[in-house]
Amino acid sequence: MKCKGKIYLGLLSLLACLLLSACQPEGPKESAQSVAIKSFVGALRDAKSMEYVSKIYRKNLTSLGEARRYIGETLIRDGKIQFEPLKYSEYQENSARTEIEDREEIDKVLNTVGPADFMYLPLKVYSPEEGVQYRSSYTPYREGKEPERVWKKAKQESDEKNKEK
């Protein structure tokens, strides 16, 4: 009797394995997301230039009982890259770190879409050729005088390595 039960159990297990293997799809199908990623990578591989914009907003609200405190920061980067020969130009804007403790001001800032911070004058980074980079900044504000853009050649890692040798 025990032997018949084991045989039936073995046959049922074999039948279940056959049914489960028949229910699986025939081949691996790619999801729409993986197809989109592969097409993006292919387009990027064949690209001769690219333009980009990235905006990062940090809005942090802390509260303890009735006390509330808001801290916000913003970083915006907007640029263009040419791959052959390598050249690029980019604007970077940073905000002053904003700290607010007034309840009405906090509500106003939290309902604002996008940056609610004071943005500094933009920093510009420019590279006319590979290995050469210039950065601009502004002269400090003086009463009655507008800030002026000042260009300086930026130090490259390859320059520092050559000096060490």
C-alpha cells in the first residue's frame, strides 16, 4: 500500500512539473522600459553633441511641537557638449541656503513649485578644447558698481599629475 501511494505521488509530481513548464512563456520578452533604455543608449552612442538641463531642489521641513523650520537649497546646471572634438559650455547656479522659521513664510515657500531660494549669479564653465577649462565668477558687489564676470583658467588633474612627475 505504501508503495502504491509513493507511485501515485511521484506521478502527480511529474504531471505538475509538466503542466507548470507548459504554462511559461516561450521566450524572454523585453519590457517597454528596457527597450526605451536601449534606444536611448544607442542614440547617445551615435550623438555628435548633447544639451542638458538638471535642476535639483531640496526642501526640508523639520518640526518639533509648534516650532517649524524650513531649509532649502537649489542647484541648476544647463549646458552643451560637443563630443568630436570635445568642447563644452555649462552654466551652474547655486542658491544661498535658505533657513526660515516664520510659519506663514514656510507655508508660502512649500506651496511654491520650483526654487524658492535666492539664486546667486551663475558660474560659467567653458572648455574650448580637451584638457583646457575656464571658469568664470563675478567680482564682489560694490555700492554703485555692477558685478563683472571674471575668467580664470581652471587647474586640471592632468596638469597636477605632470607637475608631480
